[in-house]
Amino acid sequence: MSVVAKAAALGLAACFLFGLTVKNARAQPAPAPATTNQSAAYEGVLDQADEEDKETYIESFVSLRYRHDRFLEGVNADELRIHWQQSFGPSGRLAAGVELPFIDVRGEGSGAAGSGDIHLDFRGMIGKSKRFEQAAGVEVIAPSAGHELLDDGQTVFGFLWGFSLTTAGRTTLDGEASYNKAVSSRFGTPKLNHFGGEFILTQAFTQRFSGFLESKNYYEFNVYGYVNTLKIGAEVMLGRQKKWSFSPFVLLPFTQAARHLETDRGAGLDLTCKY
């Protein structure tokens, strides 16, 4: 890990600890209604931080995500992903989404540009209370990539379960367990087959600004590799109605398999509109 990456990780971790310490030091006894109102004031920024990776995030939104990656083989990749999710059903407790990726890959003596594999997902809320909610979903990846450098070119089925726990007025912990299995491969590459999960710790510093740490872990059975990455990011809500959000992030790998399958160094930003 580079010195800059280490400094970024330590810096955001310090901000989390500082935010929690200051909040606890200033906490004063208050009636229950006031506590409820305080939690509701920060609910939006807590929910939207890295919303695409939260299984319990059901609201309708359109997101534009840019990401740059560098891999061990000297390959550079730029991705632009458009994600649309629409909620429906009783009280909006169901949601369906589609993600369209556009990828440009450049390397020594090789390169490709075009669309990647299309992601389709469906999710539903199965339980919600004041401090805890859970949801489940399925995902299908369609092999639409035109070149093996652009994406895996595999038909993949995934099953997910996730939860969101409000640990304090300004802090949430989100978790997800998932299993993904490929049933076909256009380019003859080893079929994806992995089980794992992720945790997202979100801390709201103001009603418009939050930071998050996302730890993603899974074991890829076909390459016998354990993938572990850490995403460090921030979320800024824009507009008078807080429907827009802007989120820069960096992605750090911690295992050799992660450097091959995910990224050696990655960074990007999301622009999201909730409607």
C-alpha cells in the first residue's frame, strides 16, 4: 500500500474516532422524542453513503459512477457505470435495478473499449424497525461484454441478504452476505464461484456530510483465493431537498487475489440523484 493510501486510511479512521468521541463527550440526557428527531435528521446522509452496496437501500435513484483502476500487469482501466433503481410495491418495499457499464482498458500491447456485462437485480425489505432493518435480493449478470478485457462475459446468478443497524444517532453498520455462481462463460475463462460478505460503517458528521469504510471479503473457489478490499469514501448531499449526492472514494486491496481480481489501486466518484 502506498504512503498516500496509508495516510488516507489513517486520516479517515481518525475522523471516525474523533466524531464518535466528540459526540459521546457532548451527549446530554434528553427526552425520547428529541433523540428520535435527531436520528431522523441524519437518516438521509447515513442511508445514502455508498447506497449501491447496501442491500437494504430500496429507494428510487439514478447513479453515475466513474472509477479508475490500475492492475499488476500494467493495465489501466476506466469505467463509467450507470445504475437505475426503481422502488415499487406496498409502501415501496420492493426495488428493481439495472446497471450498464462502459469500460476502456489500456495495457502494454493490448486494449479494448466498449460495454461490459449488464447487471440486473431485484430486492425486497423483509423486516424494518426503529434501529434495525433487513432485506434480501437476487442478481443476474448478463454476458454482454464484447471482449474479455472488458468484463468476465459470464452468466452469473447471485443471492444476497443484508441488514442495517443504527448503532447511534449518527452511526450505522450495514452488512451483507452473498453467493454468486456462474453457469456459462463466453470466453472460456474460469466460471465465477464465490461466497462472502461486506460491512459498511457510516459516520455522519453533519446533516449533509458523512464518511464510510467498506470492507469487502469473499473467497473465489475457482482460483482458491481470498479477496479482501477496503473502500474509503465520503458522501456530500447537495441541493435544498438533499436529493443529489456526491461521493469520492479510494479502493485498497489487501490480498494478492484482490490485486488480480479487483484492483491494485483504484479510485473514483459517484453522482446520485434520488427521486
